Amino acid sequence: YCFIWVWDGFRIIDVRFMDVSKTTEIANVVKQLETQHQVKRENVVIDADGVGGGVVDLLPGCVSFINNGSVIKMEDGKDNFKNLKVQTFFKSSEIVNNGQVYVDPHVASTQIEGEPLATRLKREMRVIRRKNQMKDGKIDLIDKNEMKTKLGHSPDGAEGFMMRFYLVLKPKPSYYVV
């Protein structure tokens, strides 16, 4: 599935999910949600891997998320991760565990394959686990195939959910050109 989460701060206010989709269809839904919820393109995060790369091309100005991208250096030193995806999952976990995320009831109860979306998301988040420390000391997650085996499907909802927190990690510009 392709999940498109709409956030207001750390509150999920809308969601769309599509089974096998074309890049143009995904981009059109994103554009519709941008208009409906008055979201600036600079606040749209797109998974640039696979099909998402084509979506990034169709949405100039969006934020491109590269799962295997470089870790963002943090002032607190919490940046010893294998890649950006792992770092962002850990940041999302920190914020969720602090009780800062809220899902509007109409979103939580949305049905996907006969199950409330909130239930599916919780199941997906629960299978995402830390792997034993790598030889180089980096923190990693268990393999995605292991997650798929445990779930019976890919953790697509959790991956889309996690990308919201890239905007928390991503450095803000220190200067502007006006």
C-alpha cells in the first residue's frame, strides 16, 4: 500500500491509502490533500525509493526522503544509526512514547482490509525492533523481510507514519533569501 498521512503538528487529521498505484495517481492525491488541508509543499515528505522517486519528480519542492540516506548529525549526539530510516524510526518512537501523537477518531477507525487503521498501525509498529548492535557500533532495525513475515504484509503504514518525524530531525535553514 501507499499511505498518505496528513498531520497538523503531531495530530493525524486525514489519511489516504492506495493499493498498487501509478506515480501520477499518488501525486494527484497529494495535491488534492495539500489544497484541502492547506499544506505547503515544503512540508510534504515523499519516500524517494522505488515508485516514490517518480512522485518526487511530479511534486517539485517536496521533501525527498531517502531511506538509506545519511544520518543527520544531532547536537545531543544521538546519531549513531545505520541510516536515515533507522534514525527517523527511533525519533518517531521517542515522540510516540512521550504521548505526543494523537490520531483523530475518524482516521483511527478508517477500515483497511477489514481492520481499523489504528489497529493495523499498532501491529506494524510493534514488529519494528532493534537489531543486535552492528560491528561498527551503529544501531539498526531488524530486516524488513522479517517484519513482513511477522505481519503477513509489508509495514507500509508504519513507514509512511515514520517519515513525518524526518521534519523534526531535518536541520532548519539558518538564513533565508527574500
